[in-house]
Amino acid sequence: MVLNPVISKLANKLVVLASASPRRQDILRNAGLKFEVVPSWFKETLDKSLFKEPHEYAVETAKQKALEVARRMLLKHLKTPDIVIGADTIVTVDSMILEKPVDKNDAYRMLSSLSGKEHSVYTGVAIVLCHDNENDEVDYQLIDFYEETKVKFADLSESMLWEYINSGEPMDKAGGYGIQALGGMLVEYVHGDFLNVVGFPLNHFCKQLDLIYNRSTSSLDEKSLSVSLSENGTESNSLSSSAKHNLPNSSSQTHHNQNTLSASPLNKVKRTGSDREAGGSSQVLVNSSSEHKATCKTTALPQMTNRGQLTVHADSGPKKEDLQRMMELMDGFKASKALFTASKMCVFDLLQSRPGLEAEQIAQEIKASLKGTQCLLEACVSLGLLRSKEQTSHKPMYENTDLATRFLLSDAPFSLHGYIQHCNSTVWPLFSHLESAVQEGTNQHDKAFGKKSKDMFQDTVYYDREVKLRFMKAMHSIAKVTGKAVATAFDLSSFKTVCDIGGCTGAMAYEFTEAHPGLSVTVFDLPAVVDMSEHFTPQHREHRVSFVAGDFFKDDLPKADLYILARILHDWPDEKVDILLKRISDACRPGCAVLIAETMLDGLRPHSTLQSLNMLAQAEGKERTQRQYVDMMSTHGFGDTRFVQTGNFLDAFISIKL
Ligand SMILES: O=c1[nH]cc([C@@H]2O[C@H](COP(=O)(O)OP(=O)(O)OP(=O)(O)O)[C@@H](O)[C@H]2O)c(=O)[nH]1
């Protein structure tokens, strides 16, 4: 059996999965692999026509995903991973490559093309191995392979197709289906590795690891896949060029379902001590095969600063993608404010009840100028929140997109309306003082609202009924959107009583009782919150949720087997988190547990890092890494910690009192 020795070889290594796919994470985690998740920022937009075979496209995309993360970690975070894994799954049918559908119509196009036919699913995998060498450089090697699985779909009727599409499942899946879930009902047979279809060919991966770690390593140096730096600073390699020129010795042509190992010769990324300390520029050096040297001669090598910036040589202008990315970043706040404004002016609610209105009618309804309304509507269309349809009169009429219908109506089950209003009224003014927040390291309620915050929540949120209600609606909407993912992240069958500390309106608590029929939940929150909680009691739900008023820093905590802390710890500095965890620990018997739901800083995902800035400007806390939470928990006698990246806004982990 090769699997266990292989996985155990990675036990003390920093393994990084360059993928946001929850399925890939599950497959590798279930195999016992310990890894950090750093989703790749590589955009899956390679020109498919440059690849002779579809799997070459998947392998190349996987490589670029893994290399982007390896490079970002090396040059930006100055942390050397031992191994970075990237993957890309595609479906091919009738000479088409199908990736993830962009919308329901695209999903329909994909699924109807698969109906009644056999198709191939390819997952390309890239493994980047990094080693620090004695000269403070990082040597790295690249190994890639792919796996093919054949899948046959039954004939799908129109109603079946739409029922499946409306389930929402197709949207983040290659080919528009998830074989592991509802999509399994569409499948007549599978020939090959099932997990390959789900997103990761585990068996083939283990065989490759076996070759890398348990067999001779000499082959790593002998094979001829070279990694170089392309003009725009992304690594490229001979596969890209072989894809372009169809070279017969392309690695992708030799890798199909084989155990042969192909890797790059050693390449180097140099980081000098002074670069690290002084924040100066670090040069990316490549030392490699003659093939690679030839590439270097003809290509201007870019320089990277340790902030990941690219200095382009004078003869090459800025790249289109770089300009686009810069534009997106600079425009981000305008997009947010357009969303907040349309939401506040109830544009989405209006168009839900009266789809197809023209700008003039909308302006009248929302009591705004025609010019302003037109600009706002056009912005919403460009942001994918509204659709416009040209009429014979040439006056466009507007309707909500699916995204708006799901998240922006004030009464949708997953409405973010409350949270968006909070962002508009509270977070926006606070962020306009971000510079002071960064300089002072404190929240900005004083500057933004003239409110000193000695007792944070009392002084900034609960001092006024309207502000309090708005805050509660915000917490309610986030808890409804994230609740099910958190509530179902772990097997909680051994627990009976739960206390949701700072559980606000009870929205999270209701998700827990719904997901776990044996649980009853006590929501523990300040009297000012509990007073208004009945405004949010859901109808038609079994009520195993009760409320107790108190201050979790001062009053006795309700007795429970499991304590939930959802978006609580990020409000507080370490000293206060320590006080709260000590109080919970004192209330816990061995076997009791704490379930924490926060967005974790690992991988420096923009949502988490920006949320951390938000905590700085708005509260007293910050977001933290998994490691930081584990350390805090173990200080208070908790261990056996398990993490789940839910794929929703919040990650979750559970720690047991030892
Ligand atoms: O039957 C199933 N088929 C495919 C999937 C999932 O589909 C996606 C494929 O997309 P991709 O390879 O581009 O990976 P991403 O999700 O974008 O994550 P990265 O960050 O790695 O780019 C993949 O998630 C499969 O798991 C499925 O679930 N079932």
C-alpha cells in the first residue's frame, strides 16, 4: 500500500493547496493530508485554441494556479512552502471544453450538450516542490500529470434539466454538474477514477508522491520540463511553448494515466537578507537548462519587489490584465457604493414586484432624478445586478438578475439587504477614516459618528433604537446566509445543549436546531439585544431556541455541552478573547466543545484581510489565523481541533475540552 507512507512523508512539511475548491480540500483532508489552503488568483483564461489536446489546457491551468501561489508565498509573504498543489478540472464533449457555467443559461447549454452522451472529465494536477538552499535562494521543481475519466449521462428531459439547474448545484462545477451530489442522478456510468470527476485524482496523486518521495529522486533532475519567467512575471514553462508549437515531447503527452515522473530541473528564486529587512526589491533569478537559458536571452526578465509589484522593462508597455486589475481595485469602492445606494433606494424590491420598468418609471418610484437613476441603473447592469432589455422604443427596461433576486431583495431567504444597509450606514463612514485607523490602531467611531466607545457595543450600537435595529438586521442577514454551512460543518450528534454566545437575533441558533433535531440552543446576549429578539423569531420553525440576557464578560454563562462563538472573537483584542475563553473553559466539562465561526486569515484571501481591516475600524479586534486560534484554545485546555472551510463567508472549527 503506497498511500500511507506517502501521506506521512508530508507530515512535517508546509503543504499548500492552491485551490478554493471545497471538494479538493475534502478529498485531500479525508486522505489524512494536513495542508494550508491558499486559493490561486490565476484567472482561468488561457487561450484554448493554443492547445492541441484538451488535457494540455487543464494541466497548464493547474500549473499556472500552483506557480502563482508558490510565487506569491515566496515573494509576498516570504514564507517558503515545501509543496504547492494546483489542479484544474474540465469536461470535454464534441470537441468543446466545458468549465464552470457563468449563469443558468450557460449551465443549460452545458448540460444539454452532455445529455444522453459519454464525455471525458480531465483533471490536470501540478505539484511545485520548493527547497531553501544554502545561498538563501529557493530552488523549485514542477511535476504535472492528468487523469481522464469517462462519464455517460442519461437522456435529460427539459424539466429535469431546469430542476437541476434551479437547485443551484451546477454553478461552481466543471461541466455544470456535481457527480457527488444531485448530479449523480444524471449519470448512467463512470469509467475511471470517480474522485477525478469530483475534482482531484487522489490515486494518481499518491502514485506521483510515491515517485517523488519514496523512489529515486534522480529523475527529478533528468527530465526536461523547464520553468522560466515570462515577460509578465508569471512563470511559464516548456509545456506552454510545446502547447503552442505542439512539440512531441510535451510532458502532457507522456503523462496520461502513467506513473512516470517528470519534473523541472532546479530553478531558483533569490531572496537576499537585505531585501527582507529593508523591503527593497528582490530579484527573481532563474538558473536552469540550456532550453531555459535560450528563453532568458530572448525575454526581458522582469523584477519583482517583495510587494509583488512588477517592474516592466521600458520596451514593453503595461499588460492589459494588469491594467484591468488596477482599474478593478480603484473602482471597488464605487461598485460597493452603487450597490448600497440601489439597495437603500429599494430598486431591487421594486423591480421584483414590477419587472420590466423603464428608467423614467423607476426614477418616479424611487423619487430620484432621471439622469441619476439612469446612471445608477446602468452601473447595476454592468455589475451584474440588473439586466436591461432593449425595446422597440429604444428605451431599455430593467429586471433583476438571479444574483439580485437571491441576495438583494429585503425579504429573500438569503437576503443580504440588512448587512448592506449596515455597510452603507456604518462601515462606509468608518472606512473613510481608515488612514487614522491604521495610524492609531483603533476604531473610528469617534471621528465618523462623534461617539467615544468606552463600552464598545453599548456606546456605538445599542445607544439608539434605530441604530440597534439596523445592526441586528445586519447580524441577522449574515447569520442566515452563513448559518447552515456552519451548523452542518461538523457531526454534533454527541451534543444536546448548546449556548450561542452573542447569538443576537437567534438566526444562527435556528439553523443549528433545524440541522440537528436533538439540539436545543440558548442564545446568550446583552439585555438590549434580547429585548428585541422576538422581532426576528422565524415562523413555521420548531422552537428549541431560548434567550437569556447577560454580558458574556461578566455574567454566569448558561450551562451547555457546546458553546458557539460566531463572529464574536474577531470583535475583541487578544486580552479580552482570553478572558472570554477562560470563562467558557471554566463552564465546560471534559468532552464539551467550542465551535468558532470566523473568516480565517490563512491564505490572505481578500475577504478575510479586508474583514480584518473592518474589525480595526469598527471594533477592537481583528481576524486571526487557524494557528492563532489553535494556540488560544490550547491555552484554555481545548484540543483535538478540526477546521472546515465552508466555502461560505465563514470558516468553522471545533475544539474539545480535554
Ligand atoms: O462532478 C463534479 N465535477 C466538478 C466539480 C468541481 O468543479 C470545479 C472545477 O473548477 P476548477 O477546476 O476551475 O476549480 P475551482 O473550483 O475554480 O477551484 P480552484 O481554486 O482550484 O481554481 C472544482 O471545484 C470541482 O471540485 C464537482 O464538485 N463535481
